[in-house]
Amino acid sequence: MAGVGGLVVAAANQTSNTTGTPTPADTTPSGDNPGSAPSDTSSQSSDTVGTVAPPVTVHIETEDSHDQGGAVLEDYTAVDPPEVPDVTAALKYSWLKNGYFTEFLPDGYYWAYVDSSSDEPERTITFDLRQTYWGAESCRAKFGDGPEACLDDYGVDDSVTGLLKAPVADMIFVSLPTLVSNESGSRSITPANWWPLVNTNLATVNIPDEDVEAVVNGPYLLTIIEGKVVAAEGIRVP
């Protein structure tokens, strides 16, 4: 089980509410993907950062989720911020064609920026993917100790970049980081209501009935399972 903010991606032996067709656990890509973790179908831990092997169940974990049958969270519900891995998933030139990722990306957590949006023939968001080293130790191991390296304790590797067009209909969970001094927090928003914010190029959005703003145009941690972006969690950076 991998806990990602308010999202729980759990390996399971059931097929209800799964994302796609279950496949054997030993088919999960590994080795050259630093953002991956060994397969674990035990569902015993909720704090692992890494990929999970299918079959998987994706649901939003709330205090009353059992009573509501996993109902979708209301917009701007407070949720945990994403747990960014020390190294997000790797990217390869061989997966690119004309600047777009055409191969199914391995299951994992990817660093991304919003590039554009479209509603023809379906609503989509195109992400600009990079690999990122999060935290001073991980970042300096990659980029060194120079004065300009690892400002704000993270670094983005631009050696391989590419665009990924993701249908909004595939997304299960989206969260936006809040702009509150000395606090880290996020607010959930349904993917259908997130798309118009992106489409109108909003930098931030005011949370209704609160003196709080949430960031729309910052970086996101994408959860990709079986080639689909199932979650996009805004990352608060300085």
C-alpha cells in the first residue's frame, strides 16, 4: 500500500475498483526506474513511497470513508500534502516521439508541470515531465555542493524532458497546496473542477469562505499506474 497524501494505492487480490486489467506482479517495471519500489501485495504499510504492482485498488482514505463507501471528497477538503520521493521516476529518450511520451510509462511517481489543456475530443491536461531529486541529501548527491546547486533543497534534472497528454477522466485524485505561512497543507479538488482552473491559466484559486489561496500552476507529483495518470498532487515549493 502506498500512501500519497489523501490517496491510498493499495495492492490487493480483488478486481473491484481496480485501475485497468490486473496483471501478474512480476511484470512491474523495475531496475532502471529510481522512482520504483519492490512489489508488495501485503497491504500492511501505508507510508511506502514507490510503485505498487497490479492488481491495485485506488481509493481516497478518509475517517468516514467506510460509511460513505469511498465517496468523492468535497472540493477544498483539507488533505495531507504529497510525500515526494527522494528521486522521482526516471525518464528515457527512447520513450519519446516528437517531444511526447508515446510508451506507457512505468508505474511510479513523476515530477511534472502543467503545459496545456484541451477539451477536444475529450478533456485532457498535458504535463511536462522531469526527474527531480528531493531533499538536500538526495539533491547534492546528484548535483554536487556548488553554491547554485540544490537551492531550496531540491533539484530538477532537465536532461530528459517530455510531454504527456492525460485524460481527466482517468484521474481519481487531485490536490492543490495552500499558501499559508509556516504551514504545509493541501486541499482536494475533483479532477472535473480542476480542469477549468488549468484551462483558464489561473495561478492560484481562492478557497470559498476562507482567507486562503491554493496554488494551481506549481509542480505536481503524478501517480501513474498502468500508463494512466490517476493522481496529480500539487507540490509546495519555496
